[in-house]
Amino acid sequence: MVRSWRPFRIIAENSRAYLVANALVFGLFLVGFAAGLAFPQLTEARREALDANGTTELVQSVFDNPWLFALVILGVNVIRMGALTIVAPSMIVPFAGLPLFGYWVVTTGVALVPPNDIGWVALIPHSVTLIIELQAYIVLLLGAYLLGRYWIRPDLAGVDTRRAAYRRGLQNLGWLVLLAAVLLVVGAVYEAFSLRYAVHPLAELLLASPGGAARS
């Protein structure tokens, strides 16, 4: 039971860094979102990039099967974002995952600016997804930060060598990865089912004209 709460203890012991990470991540997202609102061509360019790399086609191919959709979302979030963007770079170069993720969160803010009324409705349930998934990434960022901090300053980890400090940082990162994985599973399932089943009826409710047709 004590071990199961270890990730929360790590967060509590580093609450200031965790709160700063929250402020920076959500702040960068809002910067990107504001930029997309101010310059629609940026959002259009991001959508064209998603079309070009096959992301849009992949989403459309699995959209009707929410469990498969959730699995695809989880795979992308765990492998591309968690492992390749945050964790792996930070294990090679101290703090390397932090600026890489910062760039991603700004461009994501740009990409999520809705193109129409239905898009704004979809953003209502999707905002919950955003909070859950960004929290998962923030947990990983905290782990990457602690790893880099201990790596550079072994005394902060209470050890004498960089090797021992690196191991201590990896232990903390490992515990935080477990918490992040739980959040990413929850986020992926919620995202898939909310987009599949919640957006259309919500759009009909909020966008229905007097004649009964929803506006696109």
C-alpha cells in the first residue's frame, strides 16, 4: 500500500516544481491556442501537416470502433509523446525532454483551435481529455526534471556519485511513469468514447436551429 502511493509522495515532496510545470504547460498551451485564434493560417498549416503525415486518415479509419480508437490514442501518447519526446531524450541529455515537449504543447494549442461551431462544441468534452493527458505529461516532466537535477547535482539526491544519482532519478521517474500510464489509459478511453458518442448529441443540443438542424 505504501509503495502504491509512492508517485504521490514524490509529487508532494516536489510540489513547487510540479506546480511550476503545470503553470508552464497550460500557459504554453494557451499561448499556442491564442496564436491559432489570431492567425488562422497557423491552425490550417497544422491541420495540413496532420493530413500529410497520415494522422487524420488513421483517426478516421478507427473512429467507429472506440476501443480500437482508444488503443491507437494510447499508443501514440505513450510511445511518441511519453517515451520518445519526454523520457528517452531526458535519459540521454539532462532536461532534453522539457523543451521538446514545450514545442509540442504550443503547436497542439495551435492545432486545437476549432474551425467551426461543431468544433467548438467538441472542445467541451475534449477539454477534459486535455486536462487528463497534460497532467500525465506533467508527471513525466517532473520525473525528467528530477532525473536531470540529480544527475547534475548528486548531493541533491543524497548520494556521492553521478551514477548513484542517476539511478535515484531513474527510480523516481519509474514510479512517476506508472502514474502517468494510468492517466494516459483513462484519457485515451475517455477521449475515444467522448468523441464517438458525446459530440454529436451535444452539437444537436447546442447548435440546433429553430428548424431542428444543427449548424456546421
